[in-house]
Amino acid sequence: MLCFNHSSPKSISSTCRRKTPGPVPITEAQLKATFKSFDVNKDGRLSKEELRNAFASLGAYIPRWRASRGLSLADGNGDGYVSDDELDDLVKYAMKYGYTIG
Ligand SMILES: [Ca+2]
Ligand SMILES: [Ca+2]
């Protein structure tokens, strides 16, 4: 299968994307679900500790630091927790670092 069109290199068909073994980039939805799964006390919001565990499971280099940054970025109302409606900002923050699963 010809997967690289030399006349217009940018139009690579999505059907040409092969399933590569190994880690795959995590999607926004998966990331959101992952964060939610770390709400261990099920109060509908993520504490710094829960965030730290989430980032640790995502393979963050310094989970504690990531959690602090993520929290201060996403915590719009400043209560020290990332609630459900603040989660989108956290996901956007985390997406920038290209976490993978697998
Ligand atoms: Ca919680
Ligand atoms: Ca908050």
C-alpha cells in the first residue's frame, strides 16, 4: 500500500495508519476517564493526592510536581480540588505532555 503521497505529502490517508505495537498516545476521553478513576473517595473531585497518583500511573516524571501544576492551572474556583467541570482544563494540561498507555 502506498502510504506516502509525494505530490501532496500532507494528505496521508488515515487508512494508512498502521497499528503500531507499544505505547499509544492517550486520547482526551481516556485521560479524563483515567483521572476520574483516581477519585478514590468518590466525592466527585480530585484532591492533590489523587492527582499525584493519577499522574504517577500515567508515568509522569515528577508526579507531585505535575499534580501541583495541574491543580493550580485547572482549579478555577481555588478550593484546592479539581471538580468535574474543572477536569477539562486538567485534561488539556495533561494532553500537552503526550502521555501514553500500553
Ligand atoms: Ca476525590
Ligand atoms: Ca476547584
